[in-house]
Amino acid sequence: VREDVRDRELGDLLEGAVGHLEPNPDERLARIRRRGATRRALRWTAIGTTLAMFLGGLGWSAVQFGGGRDRVVVGSLDPSTWTEYHRPVDNWSLRYPSQWNLQPYTLRCFSAGGEGALISNVRHHFEIVGDGCAPWDMRGLPPNLVVVEVGMSGAGPFGPFTSQPDSRFPLSLDDAKRVSDVHGEEPGEPFGAPQPRLYLPVSIQGQDYAVNSWLGRRASRLDREIVRRIVASIRFGRQAQEFPPDDIGPSPGAPPAPYPTGPYGYPAIMVSPPRGPVGTRVHVEGDGFTEPFWSQQSGTGGGYQISLERGLSGDCDRLAFQVGTYTVNANGHLTGDFVVPSTARCPEPDRIVEVVPGKWTIKIACAYCEMGDFEVTKD
Amino acid sequence: VPDGSAFEAFYRQNLTRIVRACALVTLDRTAAEDIAAEAFTRLWARWDLVNGEDHAGGFVFKTAMRLCYREMRRDRRRLAGDLDRADAIDQALARQDILSALAELSLRQRQAVVLRDWAGFETAEVGRLLGMRESTVRVHLARARERLRRELRVEEGSAS
């Protein structure tokens, strides 16, 4: 087997078996040339079609994401780059990234009128479909679109709401209801609006408002967190005076000196132990959490508190929500504890999944606040 | 438009060799001529992409061997060496012991021994043509030779 030697005797025997075969080359040559030429033409046609489709797709993408009017713009979490928008008529305000698009609107549906504003990461002028009661037309917009709408109840497509006691602030997107809109012949995604719609009813002094958020299926984590913070920045009437609108969230990459910065741009935390199996009790601690955001979120029982996430695992972003709590003292010293759970959730479709071994991201206070890592081990 | 005269010259020069190789693998002259024609059709369809006769030779041999393999897998009877249904020429071939012995080999063993010992390809080239590792080709080759020698009563050591 090791020697690569040709067995000539066997070769001669084989040659003797077929040596008399002399096919007539003229018998099939014309057919070979005709069929070969046809296949070559088909091949070049297929190549040309594929190339045309590819170039067409590139052109379409360039229009969608490049220089087109529906271009997605990148926002920042840095509060210093955010702009305040105030509507004196309704006396509400919010803050949003200055790079984003804000579109005030006035709608008239039957005899009821309403005013509001749309904030989006797409430079696009939104129109409603049909009369003043129809939904916003979001057809043809990029899949990473995100939109926040704040408006008086009855302004636009959203139905009348029952008056409730005054809402508590800051608002949280976690409290929003997931609503699936069905319209006409396009169930599930009416007129291009990403589904489900996150609907947050707000009541202030007998007046009902609606905060709607639409997150495209490819919306980035950054944009999702910006939406969360826009919603949290909404103030109505006197609440706008009590809570300074600057406190919309932490500033990544800007912890006060001399505190070290963690891998994700926030103040660094110590994780002890850094790894362990399900059931491990973990202590986190760090300095530099002097921004009001951190202390506002601590001890309230709301928000993310301490959560674990293992993203991009197949189609499932595993999130173990509120696995622990934390506190921040007056000097900005953060301490917290959590226990590694055995289960987590996948949001879409919503289901319970196991906490699998591997590196999990520790989030404190908000969905985008990635503070460090914890490695879940098998034993 | 590719050079038709160059293709025709190549076709006339290599048709017999391809047909004979396919006949040794399929043990069926009609199937061998059909497969050879299909292999040359595919070569002509890609003639503008192949570089020189070496490339063309490798392409047409490789295509022919793949078509043989597909044809044989499709018609399992030939794997068992069913020569009775062959035409007059095939029957003439079948009278020779070598074809009966070839019919006893597995398809891969048959391809390996035909390409190495009849066509004269190096073992590494046989591996490339059949899409298998060189070590695998050597194993197929050794088993095929051992069986052929036993069936044909050829003495060991006659290799040169």
C-alpha cells in the first residue's frame, strides 16, 4: 500500500479487454457542440441575471441605508448630545438624541383633535394612511427602524382610554403592553409598522395620553436602549419641574476620575466569584456610580436591577431578569448580590430556557448597562 | 465564442480513451459512450473557462468518472456484474475473464485500478479525480489488485 507503483500487467489485461473499442467521433460531435453551446448560453444568462439582481440589491440598499431620505441615523447615549423637546400646549417634554428625527404632528379624527410627536432614528416624514384615524404608514422603512410616539389619547389611530389616576414617573418601557395591530389585509404588520407595538398609557390630571414604541426586528441594542431612555425622560406638567431632564441615564465612558472604567465603558465592578455553576451567590462592587441615574434605579424594585444576559445564541437572546439587587451610597459606591438562576427567558418567541454554561453579561439598572461578565460553569 | 476547432481536435484525440475508461468502470459500452458524450458536452459548455489541454483533460476525466459513479449507483444491477443484458460487443467483452473479475470489485475499487493501472494516473491524481484522499485510493487499489490477481491467477511481483 505504501508503494505507488503502477501494475503494468493488470494494466495490459485491462487494455486487452477494451482495446478494440473504437467509437466513431463524428457520430455525436454535432450534438455535443449544439448542447454544449446551449448550456453555455444558459450559464451566462444565469450569471448575468444573478449579477443584475446583486447590483440591483446593492442599489436598493444604498437608497435604503445610504443617501436616501429614509436613512437610519446613529444616536448616542451621551446625555450632553441630547435635545429637549417641550410642548407648551400639553405641557409635556422629553429628551432625545439630537441626531434623531423629531416630527410634531396635529391630527383630526372625527371631532376629536390631538397633538403629539414622533421621534425616530430614520430621517423620514411620517404620514398616516387615509383619514385622520388611520395608522402611521411605515411601509418601506428599514428593518432597524425604531419610533416613539407621544400624543394625546385619541390623537391618531389609538382608541379612547379610560381615565386613570395620575401615572408614576419616570415611565418605564418595561411596563408597556405588547399590542399586535391587525389592519385590513396585512395582519401582524399593519402598514409596515413593526409588531408588536409597545403601548404605554399615561394619565395626567384627567387627561389620557399614549406612548407608543415600535422596534424594528433588526433594531440595534443601542437604539432599543435609546428608546427606553426617551420614554424614561418623558415628563408631564409639574413632574417636569421635579425631575431634572438631564437624569436620563448614565454616560458611558465618563466615570468621574479616578475610578477605573470597565470593559463596556461604565465604572468598573468587581465580580466575586467571577465564575461558578447555577446556584452560585455572586457579589458585585464598584466605585464611581455618582450619576443620579444609578441611585434612582437602585432599591426601587423596578428596572433591570442586576440581570444576566447571554445574547446571540442562535435565535435566542437569553435574559435572566432581576436575578439580584444593588444599592448605591452617597459616595457612588455600588454593592449588589445575585444568585445564578437555573432558567432565563427568550423574548421572541417568549419561552423559558435553561441557563447554559458560558460567559454571561452582567447588566445593572438598564438594558444597555453592560457592566461585566460572569462565567457559568457546568458544576 | 470559444475556439471550436481546438475543442474538436481535443475531442477526437481523447474520445476513445474516455470511452474505454468508462467501459472498464461501467462494463457497458453503450453507457460508456453516453457518459463520454455527456462529459464532452459539459467540457464544451465550459471550454471558454478551461486553460489548455491539461486542464481540459483533467476536467473531462473527472466529469466522466463522476458520471460513471452516478450511473452505476442508479443502476445497481451493474454493480453485481450483470453482463447478460449487454449488446453483442459487450458480450464479446464479457467473455474475457478480466471483465468478470472487474465486476466482482466495488465501484470505487474498479475506478481506482482503472485510473491507476490502465490510465496511468499517479495515485495523487486518482485521488483528485475521484474526490478522495490519496491514502484511501491506495487502500482501494491494494484490495482491487489483490482480488484481480487472485481471480486472474496473476502472480505477485509482476508489477513494474
